[in-house]
Amino acid sequence: MIRGIGVDIIEIARIRRDIEALGPRFTEKLFTEGEIAYCSAKANPHQHFAARFAAKEAVSKALATGWAGEFRWKDVEVTNDPSGRPRILLHGRLSADLGTASIHLSLSHSEAHVVAMALIEDHTT
């Protein structure tokens, strides 16, 4: 059963400006150590940070809670499997709250924008 669907689009330039203005204060607030290491190692790190930001927003929309309450940015971590496919790892209370649910994630980008779509599938019914 589909529990929720969320989509987000973000300008890569916005993330670039935030990172340049705030540096680690911005990245360490929003991203896990693994995400920071992954993005920083890329030729265009801002694009990868933007993709992860959009993915976190899409997941929050799929949950229909937004960023309210106990939900934290680092509760949602974007990783990649060996083929490069993006995956969501959940941490903290969010991991327990979603139980056996799966989150499917799709990311796409142009030169200027990144879009993320998240679908939460509940396996309990």
C-alpha cells in the first residue's frame, strides 16, 4: 500500500550560495558525515548536495508532516547502492516510526535544477 508520495525541485545555485556563505555550518546541520564525504568527493559537489536536499524534502512531503515535530534533517540519509541507484537510510525515531515501510527514491537533474521523488510503501497491510 502506498503511504505517501513527495516531490521537490531545487535550484543548484541556491545550495551553492548557502554552502559558500555558511560552509560547514550549513552542511553539518543538514547532511550526515557520509553524505558530506560523498558529495565533497564529486567534481560538482553542489549538484550532489542539492540532490540530497531535494530528496530529504521529498521524503518529508511523502510523510505529510514536513519538518515539524521530531523529524530532523539527518534522520533521512541518501546513499547509493553499488550500481549508483540512490537509496534512503532512516535514522532516529523516524526509522522506528516507519518500521517495515520502504522508501523508493528517484533523482534527476539538469544543469540548473535537481528534482527528487519519494514514494513510501507500507508493507504491513
